[in-house]
Amino acid sequence: MPRRPVILMDFEEAFNSFSGIPLSVVNDALCLFHADADLILWYHNEKKTLKILDWMDEFFNEEQRSRIRLLPSRPPNFVMWIAQIFPRLSLEKTSCDFVYSRLFPHLPIKDKPVTLLRIDDPFGDQASFWQNFIEDFRKGIGVKNSLARSLRTKGMSKLTPTNTIKVFNSNWTLNLWNSIYRNVSARDLVIYPPVQFSIDDFFSKSKEITNNPSKRPYFVFIGGQRQRKDPLSIINLWASDLKKHNFDLVLIGDIPEHLMTENLRQAIFKGRFFILKNLSRNELRNTLESSAGVVFNSKGEGFGNPIAEAIYLKQNLICNDLEVFREVAGEYALYFQSGQSTQALRLLSDLSKSKQKRKSVKEAPNNYTISEAIERWQFIHNP
């Protein structure tokens, strides 16, 4: 029987913001393990060990757990960034076939194994620390971030096909990356991140039922008012004339108090707008499946997990017309032009009057399942 490949995973970031929905590195770990690899989980803080063990107990049996080694010897991030400049000063004495990273183009591991660099978003092409620092200073961001961005950009530009396989989350990300760095090779590939509901179904069919947030048809916005998600541009327009609309809205996430208009506060008071936080995966799934559809208005993504989730659950999907969303959703979404909130509300109004899901949504394939991702990760046996 051929030897399994051994993969050392930079696991430090995996549970830093764990809130019931594992981050992509955790889901990739599941895929790699079930693609018949052995894993070494490399992290810095030993306090995370119990949480990682709990995660392992949830998904693996005793024999499988014996194929996963915990290695709490990873340096803290600031040392890891220094190691990008002087990698020979900090060699981890661990033998492996591959190292997996989302942050660091060069991990300080002996024997120079191949790096599996998981790329969710291109990082930009500004390698000058001073340029980054000036830009970040204007935005109120610290020196540490400026240095990290500069080192990362320099490291990304020097990647070679001999020691790196880049794994992109979409063809859009791959193409944008190549336009910046010009170092995409035939070894690099696209592996879509599996949606969490698929992972739950892969291991268990259990499902709890919760109460619907609204008696009317309602649409769900995924992602609070932060960064580029921008649900409020549509929600505020809807709240400005509630009587005109026969559907309610639900937000999964949060909205800063000072951004709420008086009309939106009235919508909350009247039971027309709901803000749901800290949902379990089962509660989130039930909320989505009971809705009239999912709305996603992000101004830019490398993939778009809420879109893939809606397709997996075969829900009506409404999103703004971005190239990457066309790749992920194709014909299974209804599109509105970015910034055209009136057009978006018109689509929601039409869908709310229909008692059936759109035919194309019913026929949508499950391209974003863990089974599909496991199959794509099989390349590790013949890189």
C-alpha cells in the first residue's frame, strides 16, 4: 500500500475567531484528511489544544484521530513574518511532504517540502513598506499590518512552480492573481470551498427545527454592515416605504446602532425587520430554508460563500452582478446591477409573490459539497 502524504497545516488562524462555523482552513483539513492524507496541525497557543481536540472528536473516530498529530510549537505571527526574510533562522524540525498555509508564502520547515498555498483573495502588488505604511496611517491602521502586507506581497511575487502549488478558491481569483503576479503555473488549480451545510450532511443528517422569524415571506441578507457587504443600501430603501412591500427582511449579522435610520427602527418595532446573531448552523440552515430567498450585495469577494450556500440549499438567490458571482452562481441566481437598490427590491417583490422556487434553482447542481472538494484534493497523491 503506498504511503500516505503527510501535510503540515498552519493551524494558528483556524480557531482564532471560531464561532460555531469553522473557518476555511478547518474545512480544508477535513477535505485533505478524507482525501487520504495524514495531518500535522501546527499552532502556537497550547490553550487551543482542547478546542482542537473537541473538533477532532466531533468528526473523526479513534483510528482516524491517530493519523492526526498536534504540534503546538509554531512561533507567533510576528516571528513568522520575520522568518519570511530570514527563513533559515527558524527551521521547524518536522518532516512532511506538503505544508499548507493561507498567510505565509514561505514557511520555515526543513527539507523544503512543497507549499500548498490556499489563496482566497489576491493581496495586491504594492511591496513597498513605506507606501503601505503611509496608506495605512491615513486609514488608522498600524505598522504591523503594513509590514505584513509588504512581506507577503514580496513573497508572493517570488513564488516558483518548483516549491509551491497555489490552490485558488475561484477562477476569478486565479485570473486576478495572475494579472498581478504573473506566476500562475500548470500545477496550480481551483478548488471551491465546500459549504458548511454540506459538511454537516457528510457527517450527520441531524437537524433541529426553529421558529420562522416572520409570518410573511421574508428574504435573508447574509453579512452585517461592515467592510464591503453593504446590506443597508437595499434595506434602508425597503424600510423607507414599508407599506409598498409585502415581504419582510432578515439580517444574519449586525448593524452598528448609529447607522440605523428611523424608518429601520420602525420596521424593527413593527416586526418587519429582524437582526439575528450568533445562530447555530442548524438555526441558520432552518432560517435560510424557510425564507423566500437569499440576498447578497457584497461589493467584492474571491468566492462568495453565502451564494454557494443558497445554491446548495436550492434557495432563490438574488445578488449583484459581479464576475465572480456569475462564476459561482451562473444561471441559478437573479442579478441586479451593483448600486441599483430599486432594481434589487423589484426582484424581491416579484419572488415574494411566487409560491414556488424558480425552476433553475431546483435543478442547480451541488458543486460546492465536501465530496466534490475531497475529490479535487486527491491531486496530493500525484502532485
